[in-house]
Amino acid sequence: MANQIDCSPEVLDYVREVSLRDDEILRELRHETAALPMGEAMQVMAEEGQFLALLVGLVGARSVVEVGTFTGYSTLCMARALPADGSLVTCDISAKWPDIARPYWERAGVADRIQVRIGEAAATLDALLTERGPGGVDLVFIDADKAGYREYYESALSLLREGGLIVLDNTLYFGRVVDPEFQDADTAALRELNSHIRDDDRVDMSLLASADGITLARKRTG
């Protein structure tokens, strides 16, 4: 059995050279984000943003919910992949991050597809479930405070239609999930969640050893 390849900087550069379909708007938003404190560490990698857009198309999503906006790079990638009448609700605890993103969304011509909600993510997800009812969403992307992931996952399952997809970012958490030295609340929460999703018979799932760990959980039908 072959092992995962070592993704050296040279390999990553090659992957981007042969697969990344980039443009000025995306590059400028990444550049502005990277200049922020912890911006480079927190922003979604360019190839992950493209992967999210591909997933939106594969699922045939018309309705997307994003938990954790930050500077809106993943929001932009997913909104571009939606049909013209599609919608994306993105939520964050602070308005300052979406405010950075909004000019880029407008330049890309997708601002009308994006609705920003500011506040606690759990409350936003509860409100969406009341507004849309169970099964009213096609795809949920979770990339926020790690200690809250389990709650967000359960809310996402309620929101999702059958066959809908949950995408969770950072599920390997810089490798800390396998290091017993790390017993902080975020790492512990991710360990527990990873085991929970593995054993959850409501979904088909896979944890991808790419980026910082990307978990895909597809809500089963029937």
C-alpha cells in the first residue's frame, strides 16, 4: 500500500502550476489577507478554495451555508460556483472580516448571492433551521472555532437535504490531533468529532489528508 506523498514546497508549487485556475481578484484577496496578523495561517489555501467550488458544482448546490467567513476567500470561491439564482449565507462573529471581503465579492459580481450574518454561529444556524426548515440547504462549510464544531455539525445535519454535503476544515489541526502533548479544548474537540463522524451512520464520510485536514460528510438518503 502506497503512503501519502510528502507535499514539499516543490510538489505544492507543481500542483498549483498544473491545476490552479487563478485570477486577479482571488490573488489580491489572498495578498491582503496574508498581510493581516495570522492572516496567512487562517486563510483557506488557494487550491482548497477551488476544491470547495468544485464540490458546490458536484452537489448541484443552490443553497450554501458557511460557518466562519474570515476575509471571505472561500465565500467568494463557493459563490462563484453557484447558479445565478443561488444563495450563500455566511456567518462570522465580527463584521470587520466580511467588510474586507465585500469589495472583492462585488468586483466578482457575486455580492448579490451572499448574505452575511453577524453573531454566534450556533444562533445563526438555529435561526436558519427555523426559517428554512429541515433539508433546506445543499452544502455546509464549517471553518470556525474548533470547540464549536460538534454543535455546528449537528445543526448542519438538520439543515441539509438528503444527499447534501458537510465540509469541515482543519480536522487534522496542524497535526495536533495525534500529539498527546496537546490537550487544549480545540484539539480535544476535534479528536472527539473525528471519531464521532467516523461512527455516525447518518453520513458517508472521508477525512482527506490535504491542506490542514478536510472532512467530507454526505448525508445519507432514506
